[in-house]
Amino acid sequence: MAARTISIIFAMLVLGCHSVSAAIFGNIHIDVENRVLPKADVELHCKSKKDDLGNHVIPPSGAYDFTFHDNLWDTTLFYCNVQWRRLDGK
């Protein structure tokens, strides 16, 4: 077999396994709720090696959620930077 054929077959096997993994394990759903202080916005920025979800401001008693598929090796990591500031200026 030519190297190109082997590469295509390998890519198809990897993609096929990833689809099976996603079908077996499903989506991973993350909920973030703001329960810090009654009068504080939470600023959230989450990202993985592959995806940057951007900045989000969660108001008091509000929530933000996102869903993702883990990679084939179940090693997807999301890092979130969380900050808050009081709305009354204190």
C-alpha cells in the first residue's frame, strides 16, 4: 500500500473511533452559577487547547453553560479564569 492510502485509512479509523467515543460518552455539559455575593458580577473566560469560549459576564444569581465533546483519549481540559467585582463599588 502507498503511504497516502495508509494515511487515509488511519484518518478514517481515528475519526470513526472518535464518533464511537462521542456516541458512547455523549456530551459533557458545564454549568457555572453566580452565587458569590448578592451584588457582584462574575467575569468568566474559559478555554481549552482547541477552543476559546471568550469572555462572559454572569450577573448576580445568573448562570452560563457550555457543552463539548471530549477527545478520543478523554483528556480534553478546559481552564477558566474567574473574577468578580461588587456592583455597589465596595
